[in-house]
Amino acid sequence: MKLPSLLQAMAICATVLPAFAAGFDAEISGQAAKSIPIALTGYTGEAAQVLKFDLEVLGFDVVPAAKAQFELKAGSGAEVQGTLVDTGNQHPLFARSYPGGSVRSQAHTLSDDVVKAVTGNTGIARTKIAYKADLGGAKEVYVSDYDGANAFRATEDRSITASPAWVPGRLALLYTSYKGGKPDVYSHDLGTGARSRVFGFNGLNTSATVSPDGTRIAVVLSKSGSPDLWVSNIDGTGLRQLTTTKEPESSPCWSPDSKTICFVSNRDGKAALYTISAGGGEMRKLSTGGILNCTEPDWSPDGKWIAFTRAAGEFTLYVVPAGGGDATAITAGEDPSWARNSRTIVFTRGRDRARRLSLLDVPTRRVKDVNRISGSCSQPSWAR
Amino acid sequence: MNCLTKLGLIALLAVVAIGSGCAKKPKNITPIPNGYNGSAAPGSDVSQGGALRGGAGAGPGNGGRFTQPTDTAPRDLGVDPSKAAGSNELPSGNLRDGKIEDRETFKGNTVYFEYDKSSIKSSELAKIAAVAEHLKSHADASLAVEGHCDERGTEEYNRSLSERRALSIRERLVNLGVSASRVTTEAFGEDKPADLGHDESAWSKNRRGEFILLVPPSLK
């Protein structure tokens, strides 16, 4: 790298990165970060729509060129093209063309490149979410792009289907279905359509989640006489009971190294977060700085944070350091699920069976609704 | 699905069933061997082809009940009611097998709960006692207890809480002398509200346990 471009790169770092890297942790627990002004020049129709949505979700503000720190300029080709310029020095960061696929997919790929060039982070614009949709009677699991586009109904059981969870790195889900009359856990390969029942014991079988290394399942079963936390191999074999409380456990999630499970227990009367070794041992209460009624934990993929829902009349999203500490209220809503960037969260907001999915940019606190299918949506799970 | 795949799946689920019987034994609890509910076939439905496949039409029993016979017959373990808190494993067979569902008989016996609680209120004890008496005089019948919540908790929290409510009712029945092997539980969380309203009047009706009597066809 020549000296001038190195200096330019350093200048970019000095002006932009604090909001994203060095200051990121502070911004989760403190003041909201500033958004980055960017201009989109020459884009129309779907490409313009997609770029604006993607960049706003990741903490950018789309503004006129005169007020922008970066400008993204369209090209003249049939496919989506983009030249990203630092408006301070007119230095181009990249100039690329995106042939192939749909306009949506081209625009998503370009916005991922902008995010990468400006922040250094891997984009999320081409990831998928799964969720539960209440269609007024039947409750089915849907899969869509992270922005709600290309929604696909994965189940048509005309029953209750709930608690979808992605198998890491695969186009496959675990979920709870009542198609057998009671809650059982199924594994569903979205590539082939093959389904199999993984847990079908009497009583409750629910909240199954796969470890990030793909080898084990954490699940809530009541076959021992109380809703307890269990762990099995990925195929359901080698089942082992981790908790033996009389009070209910719920909503297990995994640490990124697949060694620890965070979950909810009412052992001490009120819902609180606990951690336990996936191999067994004592359950330990996670300090949330005096916040009570904590449910639905989700561990960020970088291992630093646990997002959860405080359910006390209203639902509020909180974030707490993974080792415990003071929890920070982020926004109204429930059931957070982190994207792979450990920055964006998909969650549920709204009440009264008219719920919708929204995307939260944790550092800037910005919330944008996911395109909605008909029905009341909840229990989102972000593929990662 | 070809035969080999099918055999493989059945073998896999057989391993699931065996493995599950070997779970580590927690203290004060007597696990039930072979507790897997149902055979492999009902749970493993498959459709083929296409890029992204739903479970639509994938096998029998959409919204229905598992009706295949199980390898394991329910049996009375002779549970000591004094140890109810530690000896409440659910029965191993499917109590619904071949039974007819009767939601009317105990319609007036629905048990209601306090917000975020699974303990039985004293006002509800007589309703459970009446169910226990009926079961004692109808030896062929068994019972499903459905647990439900209001919408104020989060969804999976409610699913576990509703199961705990159903289990509290079941424990009470066992304490009153009903065999534990005759009562199963079904947790619905907030997914089947009795009242669609969004106030305390509706919520108080939704925090409930319902009794579904399961009777052999010949008695109906």
C-alpha cells in the first residue's frame, strides 16, 4: 500500500471505526452510537429500496450527497453496479459490478460489500430467518430472507408449530410441532423436505436448539416429571438430564464454543437466567444487575453478550455481558436472536396477536420492521 | 423414499429410543425404562425433490394423533404419593392410543391459576377431587391434562409454565390415589386461549388446566 492510501485508510479508521469497533462495546451499555451518513446516487426501483433498507439496518443514514461521509454511485450496466467513494477526499474504496441472480440478490451483495469496506464487518444482507406465524388458527413456521422477502411456508400441518431454530451452517430447522396432538420436537431438512421426530416423549418436548458446532441439542423435556433442561447428540441419542428442579426451565441457548448453555429457570420463584456446563454440573445464576423476570436469552456469536427479554407486564429487550453484570435496556420487544455479526438482532414487537418482526441495530438502537407476511409473527431465529 | 433410507431412519430412531432409556438417573427419581412415546414410523415422514421443501403433505396425520401401537405398554409403577414431588415421571405409553376424547364430562372442572404461578389454589381443589373420584370409579378411563397460560409471559416460558401447571394438577390427582400411569400432560403455553381478550378478565380464564377424559370406544 502506498503511503497516501495508507494515510487515507487511517483517516477513515479514525473517523468511522470508533462507532463500530473500539466504541462498540461501550455503546451497547451506554449511549447510542451515531449513524454514518451515506448517499445513494443513481439507484432506482428495487435496487434503491434494498440498498437503503440494508444500509439503514447496519447503522447508516441515507442522506443527500452534500451531507454524506460516503457516496455509493450506480453504474450504467444492466446489473447492479457500485462505486463507493469517501466524500472527504473523493477516494474510491471499491468499484464493482454484480452480475447474476436477481436484482435483490445483487443489491444485497453490494450492500454487504459497503458494510465490509466501511466497518470491516461481514454483512448479513444475504442471511435467512425462520419464525412462527399465527395465521388465525393454524400456526406455521416460515423461512424468509432477513428482510422478510421471499417468505416460504416450511410447514403446512394446520396445527401449532413453534420455536423454530436453525441447525448451524445448514438449511435445516428444529421446531416444536403439535401435529401429533402434543408438543414434540422435529428436525426438518429444508433442502429435501425430509422430516423426522427427534423428541416425542410424553409431556413437553420443546425449545430445542443445536450447539454452534452442530454436534448436540439442548431441549426442554418433562418426561422426568418437571420441565427440565436436557442435552442429546444431534440425532437425539445420548440424552442426558442437566437440571432436576421442580420449577420449569425454558429457552436454552448455547455459548459460541458449544461448552455452556444459558437458559431460564424459576428455581428461585422468579424467572432468571442461569448457565450450566453442557456436560453437566451445577446451574449458576447469571447476574443481570437486579433485573427480574428474565426470559429468552440468546448468546451473541462473538461470545460477549447475552440478549434477553424482561417480561414484566410489558416486554423489553436487554443486553447483559455474557459473564453477568449490569443489564442495559435496549428497546421494547421480545425474543431476540442475534445475527452472525453480533450487532444486529431480530426480535418480535407488538401485542394482541398482531405481532411483527423487527430488526434492531444494537449500537445505534435503530429499529426497522421486517416485511410482513399476513398473520402475527413471533419467535424469530436468525440463521448463522 | 427408498427402502434403504427408510430402514436407516427406523434404525436411527430405534437408537434414539434405546439411548433415551440410558439417561443419567437424577437423585430421588425413578426413571421409566423405554420411555420413548411411539414407534419410529409416525414421526419420520419424508417428501422429496425441489429446492426448499416444506413439510406439507409429508406423511399422514396432519393435525391428528399418533395412533400406532407402541412397544411399551403403560403400567402402574405403584408410585408412593408421599414422594410425589420426586416421583412424577410421565407414563411411557401413549394414553390416547385407541381412546375417544371426551372434553365435556369435566368441562366445569377447569382449574384456574394465579398469574405466573403453577401451584393449585385452594378454591380449585374440589374440582380436582371430583375428577379423581370419577377416575377411581371408571377404571378403563385415563386422563389428559392440558396446561395453558395467558399471553403476558414470553412464548417458550409459557410453554414450560403451562406444562408445570398440568403437572401440578397431575401430582394432586396422584396424591388423591389416582395411578400416575393413567394421567398424561399436554402443554399449550399461550397458543390456545379460551378467551381472545386482552385484559385481566380474559387472562384469568386463560391461565388454566383442562381435563380431557380418554375412554375406550366401547364405553362411549
